[in-house]
Amino acid sequence: MMDLEPSPQTPNNLIPSLSPPPPSLPPPLPVEPLSPSPTPTEPNRFLSLQSKRPSLRVTSEFDSDSRLLFHKVSCKLFDNDNLAKLKLSFISNSKREISDPQLAFTSKYLSIHYDPEEQNALIKSSFDVGSVLHFKAAHDVKAQQGDVAMIANLADPSYAVEVSSPVPYVGLPKATIRFPMGEVMLEEREEEEVPRTFSINGILKGPILNGVCAAHYMDEELKLRYSYKDEEMSFIPSISLPSNAVSFAFKRRFSPSDKLSYWYNLDSNYWSAVYKHTYDKDFKFKAGYDSEVRLGWASLWVGDENGRAKTAPMKMKVQFMLQVPQDDIKSSTLMFRVKKRWDIL
């Protein structure tokens, strides 16, 4: 995630001389033109090539709960232009056994993810046609399946129409209309012993009573949610229909570094609470309790919790977590997670 003031005194060479001027000097001799600069030497050429060599990054993460090491090696090709990137990731255990290797090539228009164990590749591509149309496609080589989509942005960027379809072709394509207050999706649905029908899903939201009300309709279930938020407090009630499940969330900020969050489900009587204290951008303490799993916990973050390792101090993030089961306090566990990045080139 200083200018110096000039001296008010006039320089000596600008002060007019009080003594008589010296006798005139003879005209200077003609100066020969400078010869062109020599061609770069071999060391200069080497430094030029060295500056364009690929950059190599290695990131390792250890989780004490699973006792596994996750490694990722990334290499930017044509680093100055950032045109493409290669990534290799794998997991190693305490016996130094390697599993789940993944190889990926990503660029602006094309990405390929290859799984050596499954001998399968997932290919994705996206590109623009003018300033209005955007195309994207994905293909699973082993399954021989994929999907294609076309997105048309209208005059206003907040309005768009997307048409997508699976490959091979099955039924009518799916249509999505986006607008400032939400989006509506129209899709053909096919079920066993039921003729093909169309399903409509969507999201609508708008300002109401100094807050924002949202209606989310998906798979014949409607969820209504209201959100009120100011500088110190947030209140978010919600209800699901037709199940009539009611819940609400309450958040209170006591200071710029202290915040309390509470969530309660009236249908199941489950609740949870989280207290958060931020010491700095890179230091955070959180503690909470969840009645559904009957578990209390406390966590300490060194490094931005949601940030990347490259922005953390020494490019390393550390998390310590203590879990205390309510029914068996003696089985409390202390876990930690460490993530470190090395810039090799």
C-alpha cells in the first residue's frame, strides 16, 4: 500500500563588475564535430537482456491443521509488458510426497489450466469486438463440454444483455438482462417426466427509508433483505419465503479500530457474535462464538487478512487461531497458518 527554497542572494556571476572590462580575447578556434557515440558494448547488451528476463515468484503456505504445504511458482513472460504468466502449484506433506499438481498459462485473451493427474485441460478465452460486444468461451477437453457467451453493453455501461449456451447445444440459450436496479435471468429448465419450462430468476434492489432493500428470487424462493448503515451502526433484517425464515444482523462500530457484529436466526434460535480490533493495517485481533457448532474462537492476524502476501511486512502473513469447544474445553486446539512469498528474479 523535500523541496528546498532557493537563496534570495543573487549568484556572483550575475553581479555586475565594478572594475574596467578586460581586453577582448581573440575569437575561439573552431570546434570539431563530435563523433557518433559508439555502439553498445557486450556488457550493456547483457544488461538489456537481463532486464527483460522473466520474473519468478515462489509462494508457500503451511496449515498446521492439515499439516500440508501448498506451493505456487509463478513466472511472468515479457515482464515489462505483462503479456502472459505461467503458474505451477502443488501440495506436499510431511513425507515430502507431492500431490495435486496444477499447471496454468494465463494471458489477456487465453488461459489454459492443465491437471497432470487427470490428464485434462480447461481452456478459456475472451475478447472484445469493438466497444459494444464481448465474447467468452470455456471448454473442458476430457468431458468434451463447454459454454459460450456473448455480452452486449448498451449506450449506458450499467445496461447489458448476455446470451450464453452450453456446448454441445442443449435447449435454448440462457438470457440475462442487467440494469442499474438489478438483473433478470431467463432460462429453459428440463426435469424428468416434466415438459420443458422456463424459469425466471432475478435480483432487484433500490433505496428505501435511508437504506437499501433487495429482493432475490431463485429457484422459486424469494429472499427479502433490508440494509441500513451509517458511520456507527448497521442493521440488516431478512426473510425467506415461503419458508418464513427470519434472521437479522447487527453491527456496531465503537471506534475506528473496534467493531462488534451479531447475527441471530429466529427460526432456529442459532446466533453468533464476532468482536474485531484492528491495531494497524497489518495487525488484527478477532474473537467470537457460534451457537450452532457450540464453539468459541480467537484469531490473530499479522498481515492484512484479505490482502496479498506481497503487500505484507517481509512479504509474509501469519494467522494464529484458538478454538474452544463448549462441550469439551480440554480438547481446545491452537492452530496457525503461515504464508510467505519470495521474489527470486
